Amino acid sequence: MNRSDSAEVVRLKMRQTLERYQMLADAKRIIVGFSGGADSMTLLHALHQMELPVLAAHVHHGLRGAEADRDEKTVRAFCEKLGIPLELLHTDVQKRANQLGIGVEECGREVRYAFFQKLAGEQGGKIATAHTLSDVCETVLLHMTRGTGLKGLCGIPPVRDNIIRPLIDITRGEVEAYCGYHRLPYVTDSTNAEPHYTRNYLRLEVVPRLTHINPAFAEAVLHLTQQCREDTAYLEQQAETALAKAKTGDGYCTNDFLQMPDAIRSRAVIAAVKRVKNTTPSYVQVREILEAIQARRGSVTVTGAVQFCVEGDFIFLRTAGKMDKILWGFPANLPKITLRDGRNIHLNRQIVNNYENDINFKKMLFHNCVDYGTISDNATFRNRREGDRFCPAGRGVTKSLKKLFNEAKIPPSKRDSLVILADGSRILWIEGFGPSAFGCVTSGTKECMTIHIEEAYAGSSD
């Protein structure tokens, strides 16, 4: 195939990719990450040839000395020649990486994408990066060497949020042929030839050997990634459906997780974590979580960000680390109290006429009735406090609330929302546990107060 035919193939594949993934939907302008290399030179030139509204964005990282200055000069000259608007950013990536305590490569990527996103936000644009099918091949191989699941075999996604990759079905060889045909003055990063970098070694040594075995190696990887993306999308959709079914209160039902097929359960775990914070658990962490679910007990902290907890039939997640507990309290002398979670406490005072013969009061002894005479003007409905202890009516024992809740298998996520009626440090009644020995109705009770907690109304929303 001559250069003219190769250039036409690139244009055709680009158009097909743009249409297949609807990359230009709602895009007022395309922000092109423009390093001046062959890939980004091809991307910018081809999009400009299609008469699309492009803006070139170049970052001078403050690295590679004169070579980086050369890159910027090439980028400026090319954009001036074609009349393409250009935005430049000068930064010291090494200094910033040292300040943040991260690698230079990671820092450079963060700086670039922050710059691109700023421009995209200002101009209502999409961000186009010059990743090619060759980059996909290297990425898949890199994931394989580190150990990967189906997700890692998906390679580089053609579209991620507002980031598009129009060259994702085009090889580096096709890119270079395009540049040769159009005589595009691309630059080459000298570090790309250093084989001690893992990705360079894959590109320079491994991919050529695999291509020798199968000349259509790149196309084979393309088919692999497409199939893996389709399979992954289906499995993740099934996991979301299963996760929604398992939802109960502010957590999930352990039994529902155990009934999921293995492939769905592991993805449901990842989806549950992402609902708390946008972080992905490692393979080891997922395995530990699955073991905790199987044992119906355990807690796993995911990358220091999310704690995945299993307690019997209940699964809940929370942000990892010590959180400041929200303390709340309301005076107990109101006829109706609305709690922070939307529930309402209704109070009703009654005269006790015949304690011994009134079976209803005997039932209330262990449920939602307290001796009104034990409630002072300082009594409050509140949540638990450090050092709280409770003496259940008729039991003759006093326990810390932590021990009481542990024995009753109350999940930690629910403990701070349980309603407590207390007069100072003396607890008179606890939601779900009834009155204490101090607050219960006795033969000497003249007036009692019944407590009814009404659940928040779950009305429809638009």
C-alpha cells in the first residue's frame, strides 16, 4: 500500500471511529492534546482537514531542556501555518512532583489533563488525545504482565467522559505513513528509544516479535478489546441490577450477595465501593471482601478510602478513617419531634388508673412506655454518647451500649441513629430495647408517656 492509500485509510478509519462512538456529540470545539509527535500531528491535521473546530493545547513540562523547546517551536510553527488556534502551558513538573510526592510521569499526566479540562470547560469542548491502536496493544500487554482481569483486556477506551480518541483503531505505522504523505514535520521524543522503560521495551522488542508470529497482531488485539468491552459492559450492567436488588436500608443483604454468580458478585462489590467513593479495589481487596461475605463477617479497607463491612445478614460501606460523629438532641417536652433523618417522634401522656389489671401497660413495660414522673425538664431525645450505659427493665444488669448493641447484632452504621431518651447521663428508654429500670412503668406510676416513632415518608420525586 502506497502512502496515498495509507493516508486515505487513516481518514476513513477516523471518520468511522468518530461516528461509531458518537465522539463529536454536543462538542462546540475539539481540544487536541498536541505534543508535536507523529500521533498528535496526524490527529490535529486530520481533524483540521475535516473542517472541524479544533484548538491545539501544548504543555511544556520544563523537562528535556532544548528538546522540549524544539517541540514547542515546531508546534507553534505548524499551528501558525494552518491558522489553528493554540494554547500553551509552561510548568515545572519535576518541582510539582516533588511537592506532591508522586512520580514525574504521573504528575505530568495530571498537569496535562487539568489544562485540557480547563480549556474544554471554557469552550464547551471535547478533549481529543492521540492514543493509537499500537498504544492499545502495549497497554494490554502491560496489563497482562501485571495480572489482569477482563477489564484490563479492554485496553484504552475510545471514549471516557469528555475525552475522545479518534486514532484508537489506527496503528503507529499508518500514522507515520500519513505524516510522510502530507509531509508533516513531527518531532520525536528521544526517551522513546530507551528500552529500560517498560512500555518502550514492549514497543521495541515484544510487539515486533508478536507481529512476526501474526502479521495481523494489532488487528487481533483490536478484536479482543472490542469483545472484552462488550462483555464487560454486559456483566457490569448485570452487577448494577443485582446490587439494586440487594439494597436494604442503608446497606445490602448478605444473602442476596451470596446468591449472585461469582462473576457478578465481584463486580457488584466494585460497584458498591464506587458508590461511596470513586476508587477501585485491587484484586486482593476484592478477594478479601468476597471471603468476608462468604463468612458473613469481616471488614476490608479499600485503598485507605472505603471500609467494606459485613455483619451477619447486613453489608454496609462507609468512608474509611475516623469520622467526626454528629451528635444531636431534642427537648423531650414537645408533643412531636422531627429527627435529622426525617422520622417523627410522637409523644402521648396518659393517666395510669389500674396498673395491676391493665394488660396494655404490662406490655408497654418492655416496649414504648416510660414513667412520666422520671422525665425532668432537662430530659432529651438524643443519639448515643461516649460512656453511655443501660440497665434494661426487669433484667437487673447494666451494660455499655457498645456491648448491648453487639449482643443485639445492631450494625455500626445504624447505632448512631437509634433514639435514646435520657436525663443527663441516665438513660430512660432506647428505641428497640424499651425502658430502663429507671424509666419503666411500675405500680407506683401515676402518669406515663408513650413513644411512637413514625418513619419518614418516602414520597415520589421527579
